[in-house]
Amino acid sequence: MNVKRTTAQLAFRFTLMCLGLLTAGGVTLAQSPQDSVTLQRVFDYQRNFQHHTEGVQQNVYMKYTFHTERRNVMLNLVPTMYTLAKGERTRMGESYCRLTYLGNHKLNLKRQVSTGNIAHYKKAMPTVLELTTPCIYEECVFDNYILSPFYKGNRRFYRYTVVPAQAAHEAVVTFRPRLANTQLITGKAYVDVPTGKITKVMFDGEFDMISFKVDVVQSDEEQHTLLPRSCHVDASFKFIGNHVRSQFDVVYGCPITLPDSIEDRDDLPLMERLRPVPLLTAEQQIYRQHEVAMPDTITGDSTEQRVNWWKDVAWEAISENLFKSLGTENEHSYVRLSPIIAPQYLSYSHKRGLSYKLKAGARYTFSPHRYITFDPEVGYNFKFKQLFVTAPLRMTYNPKRDGYAEIVVGNGNHITNSSVVDAIADEGIDMTDLDGMDLDFFKDSYIEVRNNIEAFDWLSIMTALSYHRRKAVNSAKMREMDKPDVYRSFSPILTLKVTPWHNGPLLTLDYERGISDVLKSELRYERWEFDASWKIHMRRMSLMNLRAGCGFYTNKHTSYFVDFDNFRDNFIPGGWDDDWTGQFQLLNSKWYNASEYYFRVNTSYESPLLFATWLPLIGRYIERERLYASAVLIAHTRPYYELGYGLSNRYFSGGVFVSMLNGKFHEFGGKITIELFRRW
């Protein structure tokens, strides 16, 4: 008995030790009480010296260079890198911008003057551009990634060392992560000891295919001490034999303010007057070489007389249209199309197979309060060999109150109808001869006309008219058995969205009534759905997603179809941030239309540093992890459960799921989506 008790005590102590290691909250912050005081002042500086930065505007000068060390044809596949995939290996550009801080890591950068020898300088490696605007006191150094070592809630992930600096009243705080991960950084900061103000910080890290080193000097203006005064970034990008180095130098708070009428102007003489720091000799040489290589505007002569048709013309046209986003814009409008070949739009699901989609967008602005948008999506599912199209055309007439009128056209959605097969069986027809003919599958095409308005801050009202045409997949067999192969429905819809609490759950009520004898419609029914969803943002980029809802049909007379709005299959799923939380990954597609009622619950918990990040070797590349738990109750079956685990990194997001039915194991499956260059 004593041996068992001793063993139990040792096991209990070992468990406590492991938990202590996993949850250690920066126990050893420093080596002396004075060092701990210095760190505490750093953590408290933003709160004690908080100045309102929202709405602050600054003139910003930016100088950047790209040097292509190695390159091959695969560089054309990287969004925004097409310009660097050919031609000169060293590129340079300058920009003078108006920067407005909107709060919560949101910035508005208005480019006023730009020069350089980068043909598409606006979009070359935009991920590096984000590194030039660090917010070192916030929870995340950049927008929703990289946990800041100077945010008190993140100290459990870092080790700190404090030593005196040469200057009086100044200390050097060195920080390093407790575990290797792309969400953490290594570096040092110079701190004013009496106040805890960071005057300068240098750190390096790795995120989204880029290794970087950042040097930041904080502003010494009393009202802007939370903002940077200057920033220098060295970044390195490597991908399948390609290597591109880049440097960005940014100066904030430049004294010259340009008129708002100057926007996106290519003007080197003006840039020479605006430039707050002189160019280096090597940078001046880049400009001179660029001027020599440019063709003469009169004779058309240049240093390159011979043109390789395939290299300079054909491949350029192919790359321009296949591997990069297309678009054009001006003051009042824009048109955009996602790359024809883009890995981030490719996904695979155990249940739904391989799918690929394209996105497009267009907008025309009549005034700040009235504009038209058109954002179609086209997807193809290879397992079902089906093309899916959704085309919403929206006229926004009151953006302050989310007021818009919209027409949505879509097709390709599959819907099952077991009632049709049951009706055939009731007539005494032998169903064994009809197995595998997909008589219960229909293609659903629809058009909806909607109007939405936010009546109050907590209430949004949408009214709509919906028309569906559902055609049998095996229409020839249906006609052979003297059965209708097309069913039509017409229905008005009312949707109420209520947010009774600030940052609280979103409550939704949907009511739809099918009316017969309108545009050949023959289906009569009433559909009710209630839904509640809540996205809870927690500390350290953690996120809790909660969703619950129910739906049912009433007054169902002539409708063969059960088609819920909040409980349906998705044959063209998106990536990590789309709809994984609100979807069942293993549920059979027929189940969505098999019951006249449902009750569902979906939950997920997401964190950047959960379980797998603590594993050696592979843990450093895992950016986010997620736990899933879902349940649904429908007619003729006991509750169906799904549990899952997912992770995401720079290359892909994936998940494994297990389902249970009647309290027993039902199925196991997975899902994977390419995330490569999704942020680019």
C-alpha cells in the first residue's frame, strides 16, 4: 500500500511539474528586484503614458531596394514577385505618403509620390511593407501576428535579461523566446529606466516565408512616444531555389505636407525636394543605370536592341495573366481578378474531394455614400464534377447604416430530395433497378433580390424575394418515369439580426414563406431558423468561436425540398479563416436535406501556441492551432458529434476529425487547404 501511495505521489508531483513548465508565466523575469521594476515599468508604459493615436496623421518617406540573389521560373508563381522574376537583379523605389493611424493596427497609407525602377512597385513584397509599421507596446507587434515581448500578457513566452547601458538612467533589456516559433522574436531594447519608455528596439524573426531584422527608433515627441520615428528592415525571402533580399528605410513625421490633390505621382524632381535623407552612392548608381536602360522617347532606341519573343513577350503575357492578380483602378472605380493559377485557392476534403475557386471584384463610386460593387466567385469541385457560381451585384446607398440593395444569382448547388424517390417507391416500382441513378439529386439555380438596412445600432433588417429552379441531375430518367424533372419555388424572406450587447453574440431570425403559382412555382411551405454566433477575442491572439441554432418547416404542403439557410453543405470551402468553425466536416451531404428540423452547436478554440508548437523541430513552424467540437440533432437519428484538431502554418492549414453516431465511432477524415502566400 505504501509503495502504491509513493508511486501515486511521485506521479502527482511529476504532473504538477509538467503543468508548471507549460504554464510558466515568466517566473524569472530578471536577476534583481530593480530589474523586475524596470520590466514592470516597460509593461505599464502604454497605460501610464497613453496618448490617443487614432486619427493621427504623419508624412512618411520610404526608401526600398530589392536584390535578387537567385531566381528561376518558380518565382513567377509568387504573387507580387513577377516584376523581380526577370530583368535587372537590383531594383529600387521611393515613396512619399500620408499615413493615418486608425487604431487597432489599422493604417491608411495614401501614396502621393513614387519613383523607382520597379515596374509594379506598388505590390512588390507587400508583406515586408507591414514590417515597417511595428506597434511594440500592443499585444501583437504587427497586425494579428508576432506576440510582442513588451506586452505584459505575453511575458510567459519570453525570457528577459536587464543590464545597465552606457547612458545614464538607461538599461538594455534582452529578450528571447522560451520556445522556437514564428510567432515570437529575439532582440534587445534600450529603455529609459525612470519611465519604462523604449527609445530603441532591435529584433529579428521569421514569418510567412520571410526572415527579417527590424531596427526601430521610437518618437521622442511627447504626444507620439508610442509611435516610431524611423524604422529599418532587412528581409530575406527564399522559395524553391529563389532568394531575394530587400531593405526598407522609413522616416516618420516628415515636415513637408503635400496637397491632397497629389496622389500616386511618378515625379523624381519632386521626390528630390521631399527626400529627408540623401541617397547612398550605390542607390544613385541604380537610378543612373535605370535612366540609361530606358528607351529614348523620340527615337525609341535603348541599350537592348534585340527582343527574344518567347522570353520578353510570350512568357510575360502568360505570367501577367496566370500567376498574378489582375486589375486596374482609378479615382472612382476598380476591377480585380484573382490569379488564374493560385495555390491558396486549392483545398481538399475527405468528404468533398478536391476543389478550386476564383474570385473577382469590381466597384464604381458615385459618391462617398453611394457605390456599386460586383464580387462574383467561381468554384469547381472535381469529385462532383460540378461548377459553382455566385454573382452578387450590390448597390450601397447608406454605408453608415449598412443600407444596400442587392441581386444575387447562383447555380451549381446540389440538393437531395428523398421524398421524390419515396413517391416512386410508393407506386410499386422496383427500386433495385434504380440504384446509382442519383434520382434524389437536383441542381439548384437561384436568384434573390435583397434590401438591407440597419434600423438601429442593434437591429438590422433584410427583406428579400427568392426564386429557385431545381432540376434533376438524371432528368432523362425522371421524364421516362413520367415524373417532373424541374421544381420551382418563389418566396419572400425576412431576416432580423440583433446585437443586444456590444461585442456580444449576433442573434439571427430567418423566416421564409413559399408561395405557389408565381412564375410557375409549385412549392408551399414556411421555414423558420434561429441562429446565435459569438466570436470572442481573448488574450495572446486566442479566439473562441461559438455558434448554436435550430430550424424547422411548418405548413409544409407541396414542398419536396428541405433547404435550410444556416445548415447546408459547402462544396467549395475556403481557407483557415473562412468557415471551418461553422461547418460539419464529415457529415453526409444527404443529411442536410433529410429532416424538417435540426438543432446544432459548433464550437472551436484557437490559439497560436497550444500543443504542437511545443514539439521539437516541427513546432517552430506551426502558427495557429484549433480545437473543434460540434453536434447536430435531426429526425430519425440520435445526436451526431464531431471532434477535431487543426493547425495552420505558412504552407497549409489542415485538420483531422472524428465523428460519432448513437454514441459509437462513425467515421474518421481530414481536410487540407493550401495557405501558401495567402497574405501576399
